[in-house]
Amino acid sequence: VVVPIKDRRGITSMALDIACHIAAGLDWHGHRTKKGISVYMAGEGNYGIRQRVASWCKAHNIDRLDNLLISNKAIDMDSPAVSAQIIKAVRELTTEDAVQVTIDTVNNHMSGNENDAKDTRNMLNAIQIVGRALNSGMTLVHHTGNAIEAKNRPRGSSAWKASMDSQILVSKKDGLIEVSCTKMKDTEEPQPFFGKLQSVDLGWFDEDGEEIKGAVFAIENDVPEQKQKGESEYSKDIRKFTNAWWHAQAEEFNGSPFLSKSALIHYLMTNEGLSESTAKTYAQASKKGRLIYNLLTAQIIEATPTGWFVSDNITASSMMLRKSEK
């Protein structure tokens, strides 16, 4: 899984929250976990990590967290033989396989250019080696892009998202931490949820006698309905349809944007990393909750024998305007 972030403090707290739940063998907010070794590769702020872990232990009444292994410095994972160093470091501490390895953040663990496909591939290969050797899942914490059209996807090469089984977006919204799924390779995408940072009294004081408080990630259940729906009920589906349209050279049908079924499936497989069978479900009008079903139901697109054209005037105008500006 890759976790693009807009809210730096929120994602570290959430990523550590998941890692600590795995190490302690506790369910994560209603989701079952497998107890075992959890490796957290911290690229910066190690004192802050110590404070966050202490906060988590106090909030969950945990005295020891021996299964949580935290690095004391960043390491360039795209450099030669680094994967062997990481595996050796973990094996010196335990003979058990790891359940999860978290890399926070990608940028702090990479010497190359995250926009370069070759450098990205070098790091992804190293990540795969570590995951296979430790028999663990791999979680990458990564930043989103700066451009408006890149706000909801990982910064840099498209290989980041294409190589992942799932992708979770963590962002700040109306004072809350919003957690939403932007890719799920072989199953239904879960619904977004919200959390917040909850203050914890550690009983720590600095050299001036000022109290040092910690914070932990906590699910926020009392969220107004309009916040849960996000910017638009179908905005994510429209974005995917539009991206696929651009990928297919922005075809037209009677002056409106047109996307063929084969082009959509090809885009979902090559750019979203979906399997062929999953991509085909997204393209089926009968699959409730999937992309084409949603857009047809909302009357944003209409079907043709070979694909769909955008029938909603606002959406069509926006897409065609961008095309004319290219």
C-alpha cells in the first residue's frame, strides 16, 4: 500500500497507530490484524516518534511493545545492497518474520529522483526484496503532487501507484483527518472515514518545567453527513473516467468526450494497476457501486455500442475546455 499525504503530522500518527496495533496484536478500529513484528523505518524526527509511541502505549494501557522495531536513521533504499542491510538489521533483532514494514517517508529513504522511472524502479525492487525476505507487507508513506490535478495521487513517477495493491489518501479536512481509498486492486474500495489527533498526558516535562503532551490517532464517529460525502458523490469516478479519456487521446463523439470500453479497461490495468478481471467489473453497467454504473446512474455519461460519451453538460464542457487549451 502507498499512502499519499497532504497532512504530514496526521499520517505519521496514523501510520504509527497501525504499526503499534499490529505489534500489540490489537484490532485496528474494528479491523482484524495479525500480531507480530512491525518494523517502522522513520526518516526523521526520531524523538517525536518516541513521544508518539509513548502516547499510544499510555492511551491503550500497554506497558511494553517489544514487537515494534524503529530505525534510528533514514537509509537510501534505492542504493546498491541496501535491502540486504535492512534484512540483516532486522534478523539481528529477531528470527521471526515481520508482519509489516512501514517506510516513512519515501523521499527520506531515496537518494534518486522520485520522478525518474528508473530510480523509482530501483527502490521498488529493493522494497520487494525486503518484503519477500521478511515475508511482510510493505507500507510506503509518500507525498502527493503539488499541481491541482495531482493533489490526490503520489508525487513523482506513475510507477508508484501502478506497483501498489492499494493506495490510501490521508488529508486534512475541516479540522479532521480524512482517510480515503484511491486504489484497491482486487476488492471493493472501502468507504472514507475520519479521525483526529487526541491529546495524551504523558507526565513528561521539559527543562523549563513545561509539560510535554503527546497525541494519538483516534477515529471520529461524530462527523456531519456532508463532510463524509466529500466534494462530490461522483467526483472520484469522474476523475478516473477523465484520466482514462486523456490516456486514450481524448476521443470525441458528436462533439462530446468519448471513451471506449477497451480504452477504459486498458487504462485501469496499466495506470491504476488493476487486474484484468477487476478492471472489467469497473466497466460493467450492472455492477452497482462501480465506476460506469455510478456515472450512468448519475446521468453523467450515456452508453454507445462500444463505450460511453459524456452527456452532462458541465462535465463535458470542462473536459473539452481543457482539451482546447492543450
